[in-house]
Amino acid sequence: MSYRILVLTALLAAACSGVVPSAAQPIPEPGTPVESVPARSAISFRGPNGIRWGTANEDETRSALSMAKLYLADFALRHGDGSAEDRVHAERMIRLSDDAAADAVAAKYPQAIGAIAAEYGLEQTTPTASWHTSTTSAADLADFLAAKQATDAASPILGWMATAPPVAADGTRQNWGTARLPGVVGSKWGWSDIPPPEVASASFGPGFTVAAHTRGSAADQTADVERAFAEALRQLSGVVAGVAGP
């Protein structure tokens, strides 16, 4: 199957819930970024058969925010001491974005973020003295979730992302960004409690993962993510017509 058809399959599965726009534009080659998204947002998508797509800044190192809890939880679950306490903390980190749970896991396993970055080849993910100030990228987050889907599909992390409640432990509503895309099954969100606003989200669905980081508000991220995928669908609309035939 050609690259273009694979991209079509992946992107439509992730972002198409209705009729694809009729106006056709040139189809992007592998790695071609979406240029209309403001630089405030970095967005990364992974689909089947190694499909990689995103904004030009998807590899940019940015604050991990609470997305670091994905890495902390993965280490605790697979390399920790197997305690019930670790599992409870991991669940609270993923479903409720509980900072106290993250503090406990990071104190117990200070090597966790660095170890997960090395294991998964996350080149923009770097630990610091506190998980609060660690760094990662949209690309690393999308790659991490894609690896979990491919090699550890039964991971509790994916199940907890799929059952995250509408409100986090600190009262923040968990309802923006990549989670708003059709086809999404589970999501994790991150945000800064210190101005200026900064948010992140990462999601997965059948055969795809997507992540975004925005130096702006939750509403800014949702608008940028939806804009990116709308543009991708416009670019791919010509392929839809070609596949459908006369």
C-alpha cells in the first residue's frame, strides 16, 4: 500500500467524523509539516506502518508539565518494586494528574524519567532535580504512546487514560486539545499553575497516537489541534476522490 493511502487511512481514522472537504490540495510527502498552525503549538501524530506527521516544531524541547507522569507511571509499573502503593500512585497520576502521587513516585524512583527516556529513545526528554521541571517534546510523547500500543497494549496506563474523569485532582477540567479529536479513546493532560499559561495533551485511538504542547491556553490548543487536522484532511481530500473512483 502506498504512503499516501496509509496516511489517508491513519488520518481519517483519527480525525474524520464526517464528509471530507471536497477542495483538493497537494498531498504532503513524509515528514511534511503543517505550516498554518501558530508556532505556539507543537503537534505530533503517529499512525500505522510507521507513519509520522506533525508541525515543524514537533521535536522542540518543551516543559513536560504533567505529561512527565506518563513516564513516571510507566517506570513504577514495570521497573518498580511491585507494591500496591506504586500502582495506586500510578493510577492517580494518569487519571487525576495528581501531583502528590507524582511527588511520591519521583522521590522513590528519581531515575524514572531518565530511564524511560533511554529505553524508548526519547531524545528530547530530560529529567531535572524535580519532575515538575523535566522536559520532553510532542514527538517524544507521541512516540512513547505508539510504543505502548505496539509492545504493551495491555498497559494499565492506556486503560487509565481511557477512563480519566472530567475533573483532575486539583479541580482542572480535562477536556481540551488532542482529546477533542474524533476517534480518540484515551487522553492525558498537563498544565502549568504558574503564568503565562502553558498546556499539553496526548491521546491515542485505534492505530494512532497524537500529542500537543501549547504556550497558551487550553482553548488555544484545541483550536490549533483542530486547525492542523482540518488542514491535513484538506490536503488528503484528493486522495479520497481517487480511492473512491468515478
